[in-house]
Amino acid sequence: MGKLIVVACGAGINTSTIAEDSIRERMAQEGFADVEVKRILMADIEGYLTRSDLVMIVSMMKIFRTFDVPVIQGMPFLIGSQEEKNVLLEKIVNVVKSK
Amino acid sequence: MEILQNAVAWFLGLGSTVIVPIVLIILGLIFRVGFAKAVRGGVTTGVGLAGLFLVVNLIISALQPAVQALATNMGISKSYVDVNWADAGIAWGWPGIAGLIVSLLVVNILMVVLKLTKTLWTDVWSYWHGSALAGFVWALTGGNVVLGIVAGVLYLVLGSLMSDLTAKKYQEFNDMPGIGVPCGTTVQASLFAMPVVWLLDRVPGLKDWDASPEGIKKRFGLIGEPAILGLVLGFIIGIAAGYSVQQWLGLGMQVATMMVVLPRMVSIIAEGIVPITMSIVQYMRERFKGREIYVAVDCAVLLGHPAVMASSVILFPLCVLLAAVLPGVQMLPIASLAVIPFWAGAVVPYTKGNVIKTVIVLLLYSIPFMYFSTLTVDSHTAAFQMMGQYGEQISQGLKLASWDMGGDILGFFIQKLFGLFS
């Protein structure tokens, strides 16, 4: 079964696109063919929480609730240095590998 | 000379969905993102633009007769069609877009070097606010690209100064050190909120009045979802217009489609632009390491707090009602309601997440947007027409308006200023 990473932001337009781009590139480098990276509106997240292939959420906003899957704060994708981005991508790779 | 003029006329005659991909591919090559990425980004942006214009066509054909029937039926005058984020189509499609991007990059870097601002404008997507305004000024001055660029850069420079004033508050409230949000109507909402919240805090009884965001979300949360909001609005407009059941059911679905699909099209445009501009963004970030810098991010990052959606679902119907009853306001907000959560995101840090205060601040804040979107309708409509869109309908009297960016407060005054040159 495939693995789904959702990248959630307020509008699903800009900030999530930036993160999605970086994550997708890294997944391709790792050779993870079965990983789907999808950017969504945070308001639409309910529909994804019930999906059994969901492995993690990357949030571009501050989160005020808890989820059953790991959540990563994606802000470094927007404002971080290359090293900070790499640390974050490493975390995401580890979560994907562990599932 | 004549050959050159003919060549330019031929190129402009291609229309924005062809010109913009070409311009972006060239920009991408200058920014050294690689050929494949540049082509993919450019073409994707063109696809997004074309899609956006298609959706606006749908909005016009569905809403124009409905809004007119409603106005006749209710004896009010609301004849403008709300296209809201279709303004992103003007922003990325008007002929000066490449000049605007490069000019702002240069001006912003200079300002940061000279310590005139702390906001490093790395979020190229958000230039669209200034670029849409630039497009209006371009239309207003009868096609003056240079004046358009100057107006757009002025708007964005003022945005970075406003971002300096608000950044600390956003950072603390959202727990995001180092960010700044210079986006158009959003950051202005924060400035507006400062004195209003100060006053509200001094009104006895109001000071501690609050509503639970979770409770509101449970009861009205469904309205916060764009499809449902559109459906309900379509039903209400159809019924008020005296439509048959069959007609208003259909209108509900059309408005729901618009609420969902319009932002999706805008997101396709972003999907094309973001990869092309990423390298320049990374370069700017590395260049100013070690200085206290607010890195510009999109206003979408401010939407996390539960009070944002709770305030928005209360504001949706209130704003429609207010626009319906205010005399002289010609546009019933429908697509424009989508901007309200972004305003709320900019205001909750100042109301400390208080839903009631956020609603009061934003209901007041929406009033100038209602009037300014009406007052700027001609330059707004002309910008679409000059880009070769909806010419036939416009010549038959169609008027297109929006809150974001047509109703923008700062943008309104900049348009007035540059109108002196026309």
C-alpha cells in the first residue's frame, strides 16, 4: 500500500506548495516510489485523517490539536537555511521508513 | 522601427496565457533553475491562468443574471459581479509582471541593506497583491506599464514597513520566530485592529465577553467549508432573486463550484511560480544570515488558531447582509468572502483569540472594502478587458469587482494618486 504525506496550510495555495516541492524532490531522491505528497487546506483535513495510508502531517501553521499520526512543523521550509531544511527532510524520511 | 512595433504588437496579441509562460521561462533561466524546471513552471502557470479565466467565465454566466434578478426582486441596486481572487490573473498576467518582480527584489534588497526595513521579501507569490494593483494602475493610466510598476512597488514597500510593525506580534502568537507577513489586505487588518481593540478593551461589559471557538465550530463549522458556504449562498441568492426551485438548486451548485475551484486554479498558478522563484529566495535568505531579519511568508501561516474559523463563519453572513443594506455598495460579496479567514488570522493576535472582538473589528474593517470595491470597479474591469478577457460581456455593461485587491484600502489611495497621471 502507498504512503500518504499531507502538507497542510491555510489556503492550500502557496506555503504548502513550497514545502510540497522540497518533500517531493527528496522522496524521489530516496527512491520512495510509493509515497504520495499532497498539499491540502487545513480546513479539509478531516477527510484525510480516516485514510489508512496516511503516515504523517506536515503543518505550515501552528497546530492547536492532536492527531494520531506524527505531525511536523514545516515552517523551516519557508524561512530556514538549507541545513535546517535538511534536518526536517531527514525526519520525514525516517517517519516514512518506519511505517 | 515599424517592424519592431509590429513584433511587439504581435507578441502582446498572444494574450496572457501565452505571454506569461514565455516570460516565466526566461525568468527561470535567468534565476538558473534549469531548463526543465523553467519550462514546467512557466507552462503550469499558463495553465492556471487559463483555468482561472474559465472559472471566472462560469461565475459571470451564473452570477450576473442571478445578482441582477435579486436586485430587481428586492428593489436594491447590486449589479457588480464579485470575482475576488481572479485578480491573481491580472497580477500574473499583466504585461509588467516581470519588471515588477525584478524591481521589487532590487528595491527590497537595497532597503534591507540600508536598514530601512527588516522584512526580506522572499515570498514571491505574495507580490501578487502589489502586482494586481499595478495592473489596475496600468489600466487606469491607459496602458502605462512603468507607472503600473512604480505603483505596485510602492504598495509592496509600504507592505514591508507594515510588516515590520506587526511581525513581533505574529511571531509570538503563532510561535514562529523570524517570520513577517507583508501581504496586502491582511497586514492592514492588523493595523486597523490595533486602535479598535484598544477601544473595545475600554468598553465595560465588552472587555471580557467571549464565545468559545470550539462551540461555534461544532455548530456552524460546516459553513466554514467553501463548498457548503457556496451552496448555501447560492440557495439564498436564488431564492431572494425569485428563482424557481430548479433554478436555485442549480445556482447553489454553481456557486459551490466557484468557491472550491477558484482557489484551486490560483493554486495551480502558484505551483508554476514557486519552483521558478525558489532559487532567488534561497539566495536572499543566505545572503542576510546573522542579521535580525523578518523573512516574509504568506498570510496562510496565520490561520492556525481556532478563533480564526470561528470568527469567519460568523462574519460570512454578517458581511453579506451588511453589503446588502449599505446604500451605494454595488457588489454583494460572494467569492470575496474567501479572504475573511486571512483577515481574521491577522487580527486574532491582537484580540488574543477573542471571537467577539475579532468579529467586531472585521465587520468594521469590511466597510471600506465594500465602498472601495465599488469605487474602483472601472479600473478593475478595464484591467481584465485590456488583457483580452471578457471583452464582449464588458462592452455590454458587465462590471467586475473584488475585495482582494479591488477593495484594498491602501490600494485605493494609490490608485487615486496615480489617477492624477491619467
